[in-house]
Amino acid sequence: MKSYNATFRKKDGNLREMNFAKLKDLPPEFLSGKVKGKNAPPLKEGHELVWDLDVNEFRIVNWTTVLGEVKEKEINFVL
């Protein structure tokens, strides 16, 4: 599975580095166990819901505040 590493500026101005997977790259059986409803509010333009691989929770990446290069790599994802 693909994973990504990016550094971005949070709302409070601090920098955050995050290792994450895009929802489209996660196994369907994993998502079906995590998603409780299908009516999530729409995200602002430039925002994407992702799975934070370090804290094992959903997070939002604001692509308009990403600094530098986004690194991509293949990982073994265990359910």
C-alpha cells in the first residue's frame, strides 16, 4: 500500500509532519470497520481526509499549506 509523508502548517501556525495513507489506498475491509456514517460534511477546497498511520486516526491534510516535497513509499499495511 502507498503511504505518504508530508510537512504542513497547521491552523495555529505550527508545523506538523505526518505519515498517512489516502483513503483510496486503504483496503476496503479496513475502511468499512472505521466509517460509521456516509454523510460526512464536505471538506474545504484543498483539504483531504486521510488515515494518520502514527496515531491510527482520521486526519485532514490541507494541501495548500504543505511545505516541500511529499514523499511516497510502499508499506505493508496490517489490518
